[in-house]
Amino acid sequence: MKNWGDYSFIIRSENRKKVFLALSKPKTPTEISKEVELNLGYISNIIISLIERKLIECLNPEEKRHRLYRRSKKGEKLVGDIN
């Protein structure tokens, strides 16, 4: 069953949707920022909100710099509906 709350959360913001879809493979915030052409600080805020909803995850949280993010299993379930 689809989680309509998470689906709505993602599509409610075009920029959040861009960031979520950009994570088809692990990327750093800088890579995401360049790809979707948004300010790095704004990307960080979007990443935090997606992590809080468990839609993405950090692969190397022990690192202070160059953290890698990807969609979680929960997030992957929504991709087909969002494209």
C-alpha cells in the first residue's frame, strides 16, 4: 500500500521532488546541488526533511564532509509513482 502522506510531501515541492529523483544513485549534496541547480544550503534543508521522513538515508554518517545519500527502501517504493 502506498503511503500517500510521503507521496504528497514529495510532490508538494518541485525542488524537493527534483532532489528526491536525483538520488537514483548515491550522491553528495554538492553533486545534487550542481545537478538540480539549487543552492547548497537549500539542498541541505531538503535532505534533512527527507531523512526525517526516512525517504533517503546517509551511507556514511560518520564522515563530516562528503556524505553520500541515496533513497531508502521506503523512498524507492515511491519513485515509480512520482516520475
